[in-house]
Amino acid sequence: MRDRKNLLHLAALALVGVITSCSGEAPPDLASASPAAESANAVDGADFGFTPGWLAGRTVQFFYHKPFFCRTPVEDGLPVGSSSGCEVGSDGTVDPRPGNIPTLFVVTPIGFRPAEDTLHCPVVGNCINHPHTLDVSRVFGPGTENVPLPAHSHVVDQVSGNWWELVVVGVKDPATWDRIVEGKSLSTLRALQAADPAGDKITADIKTNSYLFFDVRPGMGG
């Protein structure tokens, strides 16, 4: 098992590397983020809509109809400075409901832009009922409390309709990304992680305090 310091470093690579590659520019001025706009989503309700996801070798649809959930304090006890309250690199301490919560694996390209049709959330900083910003200040220090949500895709391993806990997996080269796109499954992710214990091509799981609410629709997709 990789130590905590290594996981935090990987979290930084997964988020900031892909932000730069997707936009073609340096990350935007963090002071320009709009906390009011994000807070309004969390307080006033949520949009209704879909994104794709991968399940057991096929593409399905996720139907969203509630806001994201990110609650503090987080496990390491440090403050969370993002407008969303969402943190990467530390697990949450407050769940949106009791009982077992399934995992949504957020697969994030690092340093390259994959084909548009392989990204389930292709727009940096915006995806339905996702947080717009994330706090990565544990890695980058003061002033990095609001980095935009990176472009990414989703993997789940069960059909469920409720809250999902987010775990980030960073992908560092196009060939590995292509294998994930072909496999479309958690078993593919796990095989690639097991074959790359040093994390040269794909990272270990990176904890967050973030949750999304959606239903998996296995009858939709391809």
C-alpha cells in the first residue's frame, strides 16, 4: 500500500496536470472562482440530467437529480478552503447517509487530452451536479483552494441509485487510457493498477470527501 504522502502527490498530478492539458493554459487565477454560484447549486437544488458511465464492459447512463455532498471536517483535520467544500487527498468524516455507500471511480487523464468521446465530463470546471472547484492546498499550499474540476470519466461496479463516494484514479499515458476505454470496467482498472505498482502509468486510489447522487440506468447506453 502506498503511503499517504505519495497519494497526495498523485492527487496533485491527477488534477492540475489535466487542467493544464485540457485548457492549453495555466490554471486560472484561483481568486476568480465564484463561491456564490457554487453555493447556490448546493443550497437551492440540482439540475436533472445524464452523463455516461462505464459498468462491467459497457457504457450506461447516470441520471442525476440531487446536488453533490461535501462535508467537513475531513479526516486529516485541516481546513477545506474550496467554495464547494470538496477536498482531494483526504477522506471525509461525514457521510450523506448511514450504511454502506458504493464507490464512483473518477478516472482522470494526466498531461494529455484523450478523444472527446471517451470523456464523460469533458468540460473543465463543469459537469452536472458535480462540484466546480476542489481544494488541493494539501499538495500546493496556500492559494490553491479552488482549482477547477478536471475533465474525466466514470467507472462503477454495480447498479445502484443513491449516494456514491468519489475516488480519483489518475491515468498518465494514452495507451493506458485506451485500455480503460476498451475494458470499461473496475476489473480493468484494478488489473492496470496491479501491473503498475510504482504508479508510472496509473495511480492508486485517491480518497476525497465528495459524494454524488445518481441512478445507474443499465438499459441506456451501449
